[in-house]
Amino acid sequence: MKTITLQPFVLCLAVLAVAAPVFAQNDLNLPDVSQAAEVKQRIALTDITLNYHRPLVNGRKIWGGLVPYGKVWRAGANENTTIEFSDPVSVEGKPLAKGTYGLHMIPNQDSWTVIFSKTNTGWGSYSYDQKEDALRVDVKPKPLAEQKEALEFDFEDLKPTSTAVTLKWEKLGVPFTVSVNDADQTLQNIRAQLKGRGQFTWQALDEGAQFCLTRKINLDEALRWADASIQNEERFDNLSTKADILKALNRPDEAKTVWNQALKIAKAPQLYTYGRQLQNQKKGAEAMDIFKEVAKRFPQGVYGSLAQARIKSAAGDFAGAATDAKQAQAEAPTDAQKQSIQALITRLDAKQDINK
């Protein structure tokens, strides 16, 4: 009788064939008890993204029980809770580079430690190593008005350059403040965009110059952008921007020359809108000068009538202002404009200054 000897390769296949069902069972995609979640928030131009799993209270004692005091906790369930910053930020006033971090916490009754770890691929906090910390900050927990059955992260106290990232679970909230230097980051973003298509349009360069002018930063760079915008296409918009930058740089004679050129080519809507911008900047006297220029150069039409209405309203002549506003409403080409002007008429009929 001939003996059949299986080669090692065949034996491997046989073993794999037997083991295959086991691996298939382990690879089933089944619902997590603590379900996955993702939340995002943009602050200025910086994106903050949190990925985590949401355990339930389920009748258990959480703080000092399921989650012990004084020990590193995963700030969620299952894999690492992670937090990603698209730009450098400050957390509780301390700098943190852009990147994705494993988020851990050490709870205590009166104070918590929030940890940003350079390792973001761990399972929970089991492999946490303090040597891999990028940052630690201490924060104060706060009671919640209502119980949160499922753990959640929320963005609270939202401001133009900051927000409080708050973990909420059971009856406790744990906030930590993330802030950004939006001026520096926006400037970097503007410079990058102006190396692309933006450098060939008047609008993008003018917007960059306006950003610096509004913040009173990098005015020399803003002036270069304004000049490049004018070179692409001379308009009232970029000429007025340049004139305002020159004023801010204390170069009044040059500013006047550029402003006179801007006035020559200005149309009624542009001048009127510029006057409204001045009002929004709390420059009421300068705004009135612009409205007088509109009324003088464009006495007929919507914007001339609106300018007259604002001038008379500022002088307390509400009846005369209402008459001019009604004339502007009759000349307005769209229903949206008519409705907007109606709001002004209503205020004037109530003897309210529409410039305030």
C-alpha cells in the first residue's frame, strides 16, 4: 500500500480551511453597546473634531464607581477617544500643536486633569503612557441641570475665537476651553490663497487687505495687496480700501489723492454701501459726509432718496425722512428692497432715528 504524505503547504491550507469559519465569526460587524459618535466645530478657520464612543449610565454609579477617582480614564468607551485640531490652538491658555490626540482624563471630586496624548490609536487607556503626553491641563467639573444617560461631548460658550469643549455624562459636565489666534492663522491662510488663483482677481486681494485693515494689523502688507488688486482691476472698492489703509498708516495726503480717484468712479450703490459700512464702524460723522455726497451726485433714484432720508433722520426731521424713504421704496426694483425700506419707514413713523 502506498503511503500519502501531505506537503507542508497543503497542511497549511487544511489548517486555514478549518480556521476560516472562526475568523469569519470574529469579523462580524455587530452593533456596539457604546455607540460611536463624532462632533465637529469650527473656530475662525480652525476645525475641532472629536471621535468617541458613548456609554450609558444604565443605573450604575458612575463617578467614583464605574469610573474611579484618581485613575486615567478613556473619556468614553472602547477605543481611544480622539480630538483633532486642524491648526495650533491653546487649551486653557496653554499651547498645543495641530494634530490628532488621544484624549484621556483623570477624574477627582473637585478637579479633573485633561490629557492630550501623542498616541491616538490605543484601546481605551490601557496602554496609556504619561511620557507620551503632549499637554495636561486641570479644570473644574460642574453639575448639570439634567442627567445625561449617554455620554456626550458638546461645544459650549461659542465665541469668534474660542469654545468650551464639554464632556457631559450622568449629572456632571467637564469643560475645557480651546482658543485660537485667528488673526495669525487667517493671515497664513490668506497668504496661501493669494499664491493661487486669488492673486489674479481684484476681489481676493481686496478682501485680504480689508481683513488687515479691520484688525489694524500688517498694514504694509495690506497696502501691497490693495495695490495688486487695483492693478488687476481699478474699482471704487479697492481704491477706497487703499485710501483707508493710507489713513491708518498716517499718510493723509496720499490717502486724499486715492480717495478723490475713488469718488470719480463711484456709483450710487457703492457710495451708499460705503456710508453704511462707516456707520457699522461707529463713524457716524464720516458716514453723513458720504450720504451727502450720494444725495448731491445721485439725487434721483433709490440710493439718492435713501441718503436724503438718513440725513434728515439724523437732523430729527422724521416726517421729511419718511417722505424720502417712501420715494425710495417706490423706485426700488425688487420686492426684497421694498420690504427692507418698509422697515425704515415704520421706524421713521415712530420717530426713531434710522441711523442708530
